Amino acid sequence: MEIRTGGLDHPDVVALLQEHLRGMAELSPPESIHALDLDGLRQPPITFWSAWQDDELMGCGALKQLDAAHGEIKSMRTASRHRRKGVAAAMLAHILAEAQRRAYTQVSLETGSMAGFEAARTLYARHGFEPCGPFADYTDDPNSVFMTRAVQARP
């Protein structure tokens, strides 16, 4: 698997992100959807990556800079046919390595509280994320779970 910076103009990436937004709309009420659309992912504080096996898109993820020491994971999604192959874990490891390279001390995320988000919450917990309160511009929401973890300084 190769993780590449960018790809927001690739038709397969566009389709995966549209699937992501549809999935969020199926599981969450509109006021609780915090997923970014293509324009949102193109904003300067956000770095987007896509994961590929040869010419086939496997997944994507992004890191948003909240401040000089704090980043937020956004738009983690694995293509349906590549679920349970380690794509999300590889993307998460890539994002955490980038957060370490940037000298962030903390990385946080928001995901859903409903059963449809259980796999995501389990993945993040397995990688050291713990529940926390709302951060950045988020507010308490029964449909959201907020998680965070420290980033180890580079040796």
C-alpha cells in the first residue's frame, strides 16, 4: 500500500468521500455531522492523504492543524472492498507519524456514538486514543464521541 499526499481531484477519491458523507448522513442527524466535503478538505490547515494499491484506492484520511501543538484527524475512510485489511490502521499510523514530525503534542478526533461507529472507536482506542471532552469548536453532543492521545516527541 502506498499513501500519497493529495488526490482530492481523482474521481475515485471524490466517490469515496461522497460515500463517506452519505454514510455519515445515514447514521447521524444533520446537526451532528462534522465530516468535511471536498472544499473543506482543501483548506490550508488540512493535509489529505489517499491510500493506494497499484491503481486502486483503498482509503483516505486527513490531519487538520488546530494550533502549533494540536492536530485533529478528519475524513478517515476505508473503501468498502478493502475493509478488514489494515488500511485504516496504516493510515492512522501515517497520520500519527506526521503529527510527530510536526512536533504536535496532542492529536484528537470526533466520531459518532452510534453502533455504526463502533469499529472506528475500537480502532482509535487500540491506538491509544482515550475519551475526552469537546475540543476546538465542538460542543457537547450525545451523538459525538471525542477522543485524544498524546504524541510522543521524536527521539
